[in-house]
Amino acid sequence: MERENVLIPQADLDRQREFEEKIRRLFAAREAHPAACVDTFGCQQNVADGQKLMGMLEASGFTLTQDPKEADLVLLNTCAIREHAEDRVFGNLGALTHTKKENPEQVICLCGCMAQEPRVSERIKKSYPHVDLVFGPQALWKFPELLWQVYETKKRVFSVQDEHGTIAEGIPVVREKGVKAWVSIMYGCNNFCSYCIVPYVRGRERSRDPQAVLAEVRQLVEAGYKDITLLGQNVNSYGNDLDLGYHFPDLLADIDQIPGEYLIRFMSSHPKDATPRLFDVMAASSHVAKQLHLPFQSGNDRVLKEMNRRYTRQQYLDLVNYAKRVMPGLVLTSDVIIGFPGETEEEAMDTVSLVEEVGFDALFTFIYSPRPGTKAAVMPDPATRAEKQKWFDKLLEVQNNMSAKLHAAYVGKTVRVLVDGESDDPEYPLTSRTEGNRLVRLKGDKALIGQFADVAVTGSNTWALYGEAI
Ligand code: 5AD
Ligand code: SF4
């Protein structure tokens, strides 16, 4: 794909700002102050997309609300990764028939990964007539234009063509208040893991220009953000499509040169593309958190092959051993799928044994969920749900014991944290994160929010540490 076909031309982006202005004027003429409710499901990439959607809505004159009942526009930014995520969205859409009955002018929009699935958009067309606008992740940048079409034509708009995938710079963003910010460094995925829907809905891999990423991070640091996460489905293949001989470790090293007091994290990493050089750069850097989210999915080689993961159990172990060697104290987390089609109990227990062998700080564990259109969805899947649940419970038990032990080892020590917000626990009113992103509930003054602090750890459980600011 030629680069000029990937980058959306400036003139097209400028046009979107004009559509924002048109929507603004439309409401000004009605002397109305419209409110929008954006509900985001799923991964951090979606959260980052949600912030751009809110940015475009604010630029179009909307204020933001959490309550769909008082909203003139409701936007569901959806996730397609598992069936459960989709079921929740259909449930929410059902409930919106009532809000729309109360307020027939309400505009209901659906975007994100689900919207890009033909199966879903057909179902919306047929069975959810109250939905006014449906657009996939590829069309996010032209949301203002699509929304204007809805207001102008009073017809339903569907923009779900299977496009090659583009990059749009300079979309307005509504950032979370506080210390955390997300920066997408690339979009799409080329890996086609056999269980995964993402490559079908988010298109092929394309990387933002290094200068654009560096400028955004610099701006965020200057604005006071202290915990910045670089996002991509597989950040380790950053730059492969740019032909600059510039790769993810180069980007990390360059970001690290930006002066200031802040931490850089990134996710996700694919083990097949993670290199010792990446870990060397992390180890040598002063801003990159010594934390790694490295999904292994399965500890069995046959299952890994069927998943199309392109590494073996041993290769994974070698990789994490190297990373731990160059970064003592590295906080390591991972994603795991139990019950892939055809997986046996013995194979599932290979996953459990890998968890025991590596000692992860936290795991994100999932029972396999068939996604129509993927290769795995048509593979024979003889194990019952009850069997899979039993394997899953075993995995959780092992991991929970391990997390509890890891956390207990912190009691009596001092850790450096970034205080990021308030909690609803009156005894520990603050929440904070260690460099490794471990949750620490904190006694201390609200004035600490947004600051780095040293904390004496006084207690722990499976999920968190407890402590007091020194
Ligand atoms: N079923 C269950 N889990 C899945 N994941 C991706 N696709 C599926 C699926 N079909 C998990 C993987 C991935 C994480 C984001 O979601 O573990 O790393
Ligand atoms: Fe899905 Fe695999 Fe791509 Fe991750 S790397 S988004 S699991 S296909």
C-alpha cells in the first residue's frame, strides 16, 4: 500500500472541521445546547478512539453527559472480541428504544469493531430501526460528515465498507483529566491469529509517522500527563510498513529523550516480534516503565500452531527469561485463552504449567469465544463448556495464589507510585500505580493526586497493595 493512500489528505480532514461547524450552527439556530453520551466498550484502543469521538462531538457543539436519557445523541463505541461483549451492546441498544420513545429527536449511533462486521450491520438494518448511524473504525475520522448527513437527510446512514485502512492526523481529542493519556502509534493487525476478529474489522497494519508520535508525546508531557501508554494491536511491528529502517525500539529510544517526569508504557506486544533489542532499550531508558504485557495465549505447542501464533512455548520462555535478566523486577502480564477448539485437558494444563513457570504479576484470562468469519470458528470443538470452565477455574486458582504471594512479598517495603485518583474506600481514599502498574490503595492527602510519591506498603491481597504515603 502506497503511503499516500494511507494518509488522509489534509483537505479531507479540514472538510470534517467544516461539518463540525455546520452541526454547531444547526443547533445554534434552534437555540439548543445539545448533549451527547458516548459509551465505550472493550480495549484501550477503543478508549483512545472514544476520546477522538468525544473530541469531534465537542467541536460540533455538544456537551458530554453520562446519562443516555438526557442525551440528544447516544454513541455506542463497540467491541467484537468475544460474544459476551456483543451481547451487552445489543442489550444496550434494546434499552435505547425507550429513551428514543421519550425523545424522538434523539440520534443513536453505533461504531467500533462490531459495526464493521457485516453480520452485525445487517442485523441493525433489519431489527434495530431506531439506530440512525452505523460506521466502522475505518470511518471514524469522517464522523462529523456522517452525522451531518443524518441531520440533513433524516435518513439512516451506514458507512461500513471494507476499506484498506487509513491514518487521520489531527482529530480533536477529549483526554481524561488527570495523569494518564493514550497515544495510538499504529492501527490494524496483520497477524490473523485464528481465533481473532480484529484483523477483519480494523484492517491492515499501518504506522503513524515517527515525527507525529513524538510531537504528540512531547505535547502530552508538556501538558502535565505523567503516565502515557503507546497503543497498537502489535506495537512490535511498528514501522514495518514505513520502509524507514525505523522500528519500535527506535521510537521508544527517541521518546525517552523527551525531558520531563513521566512514564511510558506500551501495549500490546506479540511475542513473535518482540526482540532482545526491545528489552535492551527498555532497560537502558529512564522513562519506559519496566513493565511488559506479552500475551502468550497458550502454553502448548500444538495449540499455538493451530492459533497461528508463530512461536513455541520454549521461544516464549526464552524471551521472558531474557527480559527478566536485563530488567530485574520486571512486572510481567499476559493474555490467555482456555478452551481453543480441539484443546484437550492435558493441553490446557500446559497453559497452567507455563503460568506456574513464568510467575506473571497478573493475567487476563478468557474462555474461547467463537467469532464468525475467523478460521477457528469452523474448527471442531468437542470439549464441553463445563470442562472448559473446570480448566479455567484451575488456571485462576493458580494465578490468584501467585498474585497473592507476589503482593505479600511487598509488605514492609517502600515503593514509588504515581497517585492517579480517589477511591470509594474511606480508609484508603487514594488510588495509585507503581511503575509496573500494580494497584496501590493509599492513605494520604488528596493533594497528592497527580504526583509521584514514595509509599510504605502495609498490606496486600490478590488484587492490590495497601500503603501509606511517606
Ligand atoms: N475468544 C476468547 N478470547 C479472545 N481474545 C481474542 N479473541 C478471542 C476469542 N475469540 C483474547 C486474546 C487477546 C485478548 C485481547 O482477547 O487473549 O490477547
Ligand atoms: Fe488478534 Fe492476534 Fe492481531 Fe492480537 S495479534 S489483534 S490476537 S490477530
